[in-house]
Amino acid sequence: MSKETEPSCRPEAGAASTESFNGQRLRTVLAALEPWQRVAFAVSCVEVLVPSYVKFSEPDQIGDADLVRASVDAVWSASAGHQPAVHGPELPSPDAVKELLPSEDDWNDWAPQAEDAVASLIYLLELVGSDDVTYAVYAAERAYAAADELSAREQGLGVLDADDREALLGSPSVQVELRRQAEALTILGDSAGDRSAVAELRAAARRIPVGGVRQLPWDDGVLNGDTDAPCQTLGSFSAASSVIKDRLRVAGFHVLEAYDMAEGLPSEQEAWKPVVSSLASPEWSIALAAVDAVEQVERRWRRLVHERGLTSGDGTLLISLTEQSGDRGWVAVRLPDGPLALDALGPNPGEPEFVAMSLAGDGVCGVTAEEYELWVVCARLD
């Protein structure tokens, strides 16, 4: 995809919620920050591309995913400490990283994003060595470009006219990354020198990598940030498809077929937002690689929905699943006495994803699959 368009860090005042890309404005904002803040912003732009490089590298053992991961982790650690950057043997040279650029012989579906990942890492290393704000802008631009190219391929777009470019800019993958960048700048600007902001940026970048946008149960909303997209209006639970109900039954829930909910409860979109926000933090988490990860998540999630008062006296609550094949809708369920098989509630084996809401609509507790972990996230909907 063309990389001539420049990124923006925030939407224009009074503009619609669609983010744009304005490199000059981004440069101005970054120039006003401290050196460690510029590094933290730039490394967050590399972080969102690391999973793409891994997807490129692992099938045929191409490149060096371990070196990419270790380099990014070293910069994160330094940014959270008391020095503006890290030098010495912890980091490779930019020239060494250039050797990781995909060749024509190595090309696969993830090669374009891997190329952006390597380029953004080179810019990060140059920034660490020079504190030239231009390199931070370049790193952000490559993260945007990676989302742009991936979205264009997913939509089957070739040569783009003006309408195609506008639609591409508004695509969820692109908007998620631009919103993440805008939120990162806001966090850094509000940090007043507090380096705990670095951990917040790192968690946000790991939650929403390029190419990792969830299919959530609404048509027009964007994953993060405020949006003008209309919320779903909910009435009876009869709108939920039989496919969703069957998945919940397989998981072990007692599905309540004839349950009517009160007017004015939060929509699915409103309930999912605090759970998948880039600023969300887990009540509890476990490594995806753990042998009994799903079973442990099930036990902890059940404990938390009871502790947070999300279940009625007989164990009834509302469930929303991530969208699959157009299926969507709240379902009223009752918790069983025995354990649940949460594997049935995710797009991939071992990665359950769903949100539970109280019948009163005042609280949610969801399970999400992140890059390396399963998270249980709870929030109030006041």
C-alpha cells in the first residue's frame, strides 16, 4: 500500500470519529515529549507488529523472531527504567536487523507486515541512538501502513480510487491502530514523568496487534475509543440465533428460551467496550500455553461473577459471544452446578471469548484471548 499519506495523532476538533494519518502533527506532538516518552511511543508501534513477524517467521523458520522479540523487550524494559533508552549488547545494530527483511524467496501472506515490523524496529533502534523524532514518526507510519495493506488485501482492493481510500481508512483494522496511537500519545502527555505509563502502553499494544482485530457482535462499531456508530437496541432474547444458543449449550450453560429482558439495558457493544478496550487490565490472567489454562479461567471467571454480583439468586445472567458467521445476540443462561467447557465459546481451540452481563445491566465480566494470555476482565456499567 502507498506510504505517502502521513499519520495523525488525534481527530480534528469537531470532526467525526474517524482517525486520519498526519505525520507533521504527530512530529509536533512527539517533539514536545521527553526522550523516554518518544521511545515508549515508538516501541509500542513496533510491538503491534511483532505478532505479524512471528506469523511470517514460524511456519518455515524464516528470519529471527526471537531476536525481534528480545530487542523490543529490551527497549520496553529500558523505557520503564530511569534511562531514556538502552545501548550496548542488549540491542542489535540497525544494519544487523536489516538482514531480517523478507526476501522474494521467503515471501508469504505475512511478508508485507513482517517487512513493516523489521523497518519499524530499525527506526526504533535509530531513535534510541539519536533521539531524532523523525524515526518515531517513521515507526508509527509503518504500523499504520501494515494495517492499511492488510485491510486492503482482506477487501480484495487493487488500484484504489478516492472512495476506496476513504473506505480503507475507515476499516476496523486501520482505525484500531490509529486510535491506539492517539491513546498512547494521550497517556504519555498526561503521565507527567510517571513511567508507569510505559506498562499501560505495552499492555495496550499487546492487546490489539495488527491483524488481530476481533469480530465483535455489532456491525458498524470500532473496537476502541468513542464512536458515532449506532448501538444495538435490545428487546427480547428471541433475536439470538440458534447457533449461539447451541454453542452455549455445548459449553454447559442452561439456555433460557423464553426470557424477556427489561427495557433500557446496555447493548452488546456497550458491554464489550470496557472488556476489549486497549486500556483494559485483567482481574486475573494465565498464559495461553498453560496445560489447564481454560479450566483455570473457568473457575476464576465463575468466582468473579459471583463476587461481583452479576448472577441472580438462581445463577442467571446474560451472555454475548464474539461474532462468527454473522451470529449475534444476547442470551439468558443459568450457570450449571458442574464445570463449564469454555472451549466452545471461542473462535479458536483454547481461546474462549465472551462477555457476561448482570440482568440489571450494571456490570460485566468477560474472558478474552490475548497474544500470550487468557484474561478475565470485569467492569461496572454505571
